[in-house]
Amino acid sequence: MRHTASIIEKDSTLSEKALMVYYKLQVFEGRFKEIEEEENKRLKEENISAKTADSEEMHKMFEFQMKLHQEILDKQSKVDTKMSAVKLPKLDIPSFNGNKLYWIEFWDSFESAVHKKEGLSGIDTFNCLKSKLTGEARIAIAGLSLSNENYEIAIRTLQERFGDSPEVIDLHYKTLLDIVPARNSTESLRHFLDKSEKRLRSLEDLKQDTNQEVFVSMIRRKLPSDVLLQLEIMKGAGSKWSVCRLRDLLRQYIVAKEKAEKN
């Protein structure tokens, strides 16, 4: 009996110890879960913080890229504005085919519209020049590629080839002499006046004195006798002819005829 009681007592002690160990394990398990939950929470917070930091860094990089992109757009806009400001002009000037009689007229027009225009590069100006040249004039500079330096060479070549003053002056005199005499019709007289005025003005541009009696004789010989009579009456018997006087009275006479015919 004593042996049985001893065994029962030992079992009871062991059971109590087992219960104590189980309880401690339960406590430990609970604490472990708490620690695990706290650790997970800490990791989540750190992860969120890291993500937030990464997000802020990405946001800053994005803002920097957008700012850089905007600066590039602004610079391009300024370049486009500048390019627009120096847009190649519309050339409402006649082309030049190599006829020396028209070189001065062509160059004066081109110089004013393009050559002296601010903001154009030599290449742009040279391109404009080439677009207005035909025939012999185009051939004269055909071997020159588009460049700033070649534009200056092209101008010198054209001026030497077609702008030689003595030769051009001789051509204007010859053309004036070769004008077909006018008939006694308003249309023919107007054609004669326009042709002769153009040659006389060109000679004046070349610093030639056109107020000489030889020009009076030249013009009078190409007018019909009936017209000369009317011009003499308009001039008056007590006055002498001058080139300016003859040109002016002839112009008045033709304008009067044109008005009369319209009525």
C-alpha cells in the first residue's frame, strides 16, 4: 500500500510539473506571438518608411526631369521664335538672267530686300540669291556650294561679270539709240516714253549727265512731227529745249491724250 501511495504521489508531482511546463509554454508561446507581431509591425513600418522615402526620391527625380524638360522646351521656343523672326523674306523682285542692262536694277532690289536684312546667315542669303538667278547669271556661280564664304565670292563674281560700269553705260546708250521711233498713237507714245525713261534713269544711276543737248536731239528725232508741233506749242517760242523740259512736256502730252481717249 505504501508503495502504491508513493507511486501515486510521484505521479501527482509529475502531473503538476507537467502542468507548470505546459503553462509556461503557453505563456512563452503567447509572448513569442506578441514579439513576432511587434517585429512584423516594426518591419512593416520600416518598409512603409522606406517606400515613402523611395517615393519621395522618385517624386524629386520626376520633378527634376520635368523641370529639365521644360527648360529644353523653353530654349527650343526661343530658338523657334528667333528663327521665325529671321524667316526668309518673300522675294517680290525680278529674276536676273545675265542681261547687263538689268544688273543694277536687280542688285538694288536684292540688296534692299535680302542682302542688308539683319538676322540672315550667308547661307540663307546665298540660297535666296540663287533662287533669283537664271540663264548666264546662274551658270556664272554654278560651281559654288552654299556657304557663308562662297556667298561673298558669288557677289564679287556677279558684279565683275555683269556690273562693269563702262560696259553697262555703253549698253544703255546703245539701247536708247535703238528704241523704235514712236507713232502718232497714245499706245506707241506711252511705250516710247517708258522705254526712254528707263534708259535715262539707268544712266543717271550710273552717274551719267543726261541733261545734254545730244539727248534732246536723240528724243526729238524719234517723235512724230505732229507730236513735236504740239510740244513746241506747249514749250513756247521764247524757251529753249532741255532734256528735263522735253521729258516733262512729253509726259504731260501723253497723259492728256490718255485722259481724252478715256472720255
